[in-house]
Amino acid sequence: MTKFKPAAEVLPASLRKKLGVRGPQKTPTKERITIRLSREVVERFRESGEGWQTRVDAALREWLKNHSPA
């Protein structure tokens, strides 16, 4: 371990920029859950790229504007 170097010395600049960017949330805005969705739905959202879970949330919010979950 004496040969270890600080991360700032060995990581590329692109990764160093990401370190320490975000701290803990003061008030969480989302709740972690487990949900089972059809494979087709998950694949289509994942194909849309990074942030797909946020887009699923947005789609469900939009649906709730005109429908009752019951």
C-alpha cells in the first residue's frame, strides 16, 4: 500500500471532474422501489439512452394526469 498514489495523480482528467460533484440529497425526491415491467417496455426505454428511468417516471406521471391508478 505504500506504493499507492492519490487518485488525483493517476485518474484521467475526465474522471477527476466527476469526483465530488454531487453530495447527499437533503430531502430525497424519489423513492427506491422494485417493479416488474414487461421486457418490451424496459428494452424500449433503455434503448433511448442514459436517463431512461427518469423517462419512465415522466411517462407514468403523464399517464396519471388523465387516469386513476385504481
